Amino acid sequence: MTSDADVLAEAKRLLDDGTRLALCTVIEKKGSGPRDVGAKMIVRENGARFGTIGGGTLEDALVGECLKTLGERKARTATFDLTGNAEGGAIETGLICGGQIVMFIDVLEPNPRLIIVGAGHVALSLARLASITRFAVTVIDDDPEHASGERFPMAERIITGDFAHVLEEFATRPDDYVVIAHGEPERDYVALTTMMKKKPAYVGLLGSRKKVAQLVQRLQTDGVSKEELTTLHAPVGVAIGAQTPEEIGISILAEIIQHRRDERPR
């Protein structure tokens, strides 16, 4: 049988791979039941499971509760009836082992990824701040002298090379956050068109309102629809009157956190 250590190791592997999951633990058992307190199981968003708390209809019911919990993004407990006579809000399983089990269902999410295109002063400040708030930072640039491990020790990945090629080859995830802060307009436009096609959760463009308006107009001319532009935040950042690279980094990260937590400006 899969051990609890195996379940925890698989949870770490999935999180490192960017997968959200529900970690289920038996925290109370009344009467007879298939597994003892402490038994663990993982359920992914697609319903796939790893480990077991007894199999059969019990696990089927647990998977259903896990999917609800993942959708709500909030940990909770759930009581499952094994008597055939569910009472007190317990979830019916169809089993008649003679007891009840209480599960703690926790939602585990990987550290969010922030992809910074550019390696200038704002990019460096943003990377520093993002690493403090547990974002997994990737830096992409065409200048290996600026985009270096010495300059960006907080970055998990640094990718340099032919600009268009490395951007095209980079694999994004639907929950990624992308900030384009290269500074050179044509480089920014290449990054913008490439990243918009990949459909991450968020694309931010650093620049003046005039520059942003021109690049957005180019996007629309090139066939990008208004609906597709809803993920674009430009100029990127919360309007706090930021001037220094550090202040601008704070404004950008604040907007990303706001977006991630689904909060709206008050």
C-alpha cells in the first residue's frame, strides 16, 4: 500500500510541476472504518487520485468533495457516513461498516510563477520583491550580461538567447503572470504578441500611456480582439505615483497580488 510518505512526496512533485491539489487526511474515526487517523490521499483537479483512504464509494464521495473544495479554494472538514443511516450532515457513502470518518481537505497550490521579460532596473526590483512574496521568478532577456545569475540570484530560471526564439519556445501555464519590461519598443511588441497568444492568467506591459496605446493599437490591427485583450494590464501597476524602480516594482506586484486574490480596487 502507498505510504503516507509516498503521498507527501507525490504532493511535492505535483506542486513543483505547477499542479493544484487537495490533500486529504483522516482526522477522526468513530466506530469501524477502512483506514485509521492520519491516512492520506491526494485528489487533483481532474479527479485523479494518489493514495487511498479505503477505495470504493467512500473515495468516490471524497473526490466529489475535493473537487468542490478546490473550486472554493478554501480548506474544510467533511464527515462521511459508513453506517447506511447518515445523520447530522454526514455525507452518504452507501457503506455499512458501522462508523464515520472525518476528513480534513486542504487545498495546496504551487508557488505562482512570474515571468519577467527584460532585465533592467524595474525588472530587477520586481524580481527581488516577487521572490520575497514566494513567486517563482523566471527572467527572459536577450542580454546575458544583464540577465545573469549574479544579477538575479533570486530567479529560479534565467533564459537568454535569440529574443523571438526563446519567447516562442517558453512554455507558459494558464496560471502564469507575465510582465513585459524590456523597454525597447520592438522587443516589447514581440514579447507582447508572443505572450498574448500563450494565454497566461495575466500579462502586464511596462511603459508610458503613449507607448502602451501605440502597442495596443498594433495588436488590434494585427487581429487581437478586445476579448483577448482582457488579460492585458497596460500600463502595468497600481496607480500610486511610483517613480523609482523600487516603487514601480511595488506597484506592479501589488496589481498582480490583487489579481491573484481576485480583489477589486476600492
